[in-house]
Amino acid sequence: MPALDWIWTAWNRLSDERPAEIIGMAMAMGGMSIRSKPLRIPWTSVLTWSRYHGHSPDDLAFLDHCICEMDTEYMNWWAEQQKQAA
């Protein structure tokens, strides 16, 4: 739906604000396996984006809800990719 492109744009741009968690494990003979696990886009980033673009409080609430749902899907996809790679 073209009317909702602004949500997709926000999620894509705010993905750069996404923090990461470093996960890993030590292996025999001093080896180590480390990777970065993406975390959710911070709410403060969504708020800043929304204020910058002049969104109403209702638009902010809708955007926040959509980004949370999109993040859930993204994290599920990421976890599945990790399982397949192992």
C-alpha cells in the first residue's frame, strides 16, 4: 500500500539506530566464535524520527506499533538464518 510507504521508509532508515548484542563462545585451543545479534530499534529513535517529520501523536503510536511488529519479524528471520548457518 503506497499510503504506508512512510512506515517502511522509517523502519529502513531507523535500522541504522539498531543496537547489537555481541554473542559468542570460547572454543578449544584458544579459538572463539563471535557474532553480532541485532536488537530492537530504540523507542527514542522512533520518537525523534516522528518529531522530526511532524507526525501527530496518533501517527507516532501507529509508527511505533508497526516498527515493533516489523522488528519482531526481522528478529525471527535473523534467528532462523542463524539456525540454518549452524
